[in-house]
Amino acid sequence: MTSNAPEIAFELRTATDEDEEFLAALFREVNAPQYAALALPAEALEQLLAMQHKAQVVGYTTQFPQSIHSILWAGEERIGRTYVHRTPERMLLVDIALREEFRGCGIGSRVLRNLIATAERVKLPVQLTVRFDNPARRLYERFGFVQTGPGDGLNLPMQYSADRAGAGSSKAAETVAQEEQPEVTGSSSSYFRRRLGQVLQTQVPGAAPVPLRIVAVDPLASGSAYRNAGIPLGDSFTVQLYGPHEPILSNDTHEFVSEEGDVFALFLSPIAEVEEGIEYHISFNRMGAV
């Protein structure tokens, strides 16, 4: 859509069971591009996305049981969704997603502006996480969100506070500089290679710790067009782990404890169900700019 197109009127309605088919299709549309480099057969890609969607639903329901899950409607057409979790201390934008044809026309900005206005009325900060390479990060910075930590190798935590409004990207850069620190436990390929075969444990609310065995550590995009194009990969890698068939852990950030007692949080993705259990990946994308 062009910038001079008429503004689209929309409203938010609480999500119901009747929205499930739309939500599954929206998840596929939003997440399929990140797996393009894998060149998976269509059926395998569908299975992967279906499993990840299921894991996300379970994860969100478990972690944010009191959240407000809304569908964005333009007239009688579903165009996106938001997932907002509110506590006495904060408002957390868990997720916002729009169909491709409705991106870039100001809808995301208006949703964000309304959320910020609500947060300012009740004097709460707004928090979210965003992938390092997601263009939406610039939008959040323009609204005054600043980075609040080093991230997990894939995602950055950000926060909007009324007293820091308008700080923009320069303030975000200042915050990053202030919080720079040496590489932490669980953030390098060498750390995981030294622990091949070991078990990491993570906790599921109301259940026993879930063991995940480290089975492989592979360079990210090794031998691909990225390297051929001269893009520096840095310490970009993927950790492959196997966990039990149940429970299936959500596509989200989890806290892990190593056999040595190291504690760290990283973004975990369920990939497939195999004979050994559920296969998971933890990816670190540190590619440089072209």
C-alpha cells in the first residue's frame, strides 16, 4: 500500500475459537520467510510451522494466562492480531502481527500509539522483545523505546517509559553503549561445543524440569550464499538439542541451567518430532552488514 492511500479503519475484538484458522494462517505467513534458506519441501515446512504454532499457543497460554488476545478487524475482514499481557508493574506487548498486504500503511503505528496512551494513563512502562534484524525495531525506537539489555543472541528487550519518551534511536544507542559487557555464559559456539552430550534443564510452570541434551553445534549458513557474498558471519551458529516428547516447549525465551550450574536465558525453537523426542534449535545470528 502506498503512503497516500486512505487510512484503514480497524477495531480490536477479543479472539475466540472461531479465529483459530486465521491465526494459524497468519503464523505461517509471518514466520515462513525465515526458513526460506533451508529450502524445505512444502510438506515439511507446513509440519514445522504447524508444530511451532502449536508450541506458541501453549507457551503464550501458560506464561500469560490473563493476557488480552485481540484480532484486528477492518470491516468484516481479519487483518492481524495483538497479544498484550498486563501486570501491576508493566504492560508487555507479547506479539503483534499483520497480514502482509496491511503492513506499511500505519496500522502497526496506530496500535502501538494506542497501547502507549493506555500505559501512560495508568503510569506503567511498555515492554517488548524484537529480533535484531526486524525492521519494526526502528519503529519502536521512533516511538521512544530503548534497549534494556544485551539480548539473547536473537532478540532484544526494549522498553518505553513516559519519562524517556522521544529519546529515539540515539538514546537507544546510548543505552547499548552503557550496558555493553563481556560475552556471558551460554553465548558462544565454543561454550556449547565443550558441552556436547551434556544436558541443559529448563522449567515449565507446574511441572518437573525438562532435560534437553546438546547433540550438535553447527555454523549458521555455512557454505551458503551468505558466505559467498562476503557477509561476515561472526560467531553465528545453531545448537541442536533433543528433549522428551512431552511437554513440547514453546517457541520463546527459556531459562536454562547447565550441568555445571550455569544459568542463562536463550530463545528456543521446536523444530520436529523425531524418534529421540522433540528436536529444538537455539540460533545465534551475528552476521555483519553487507
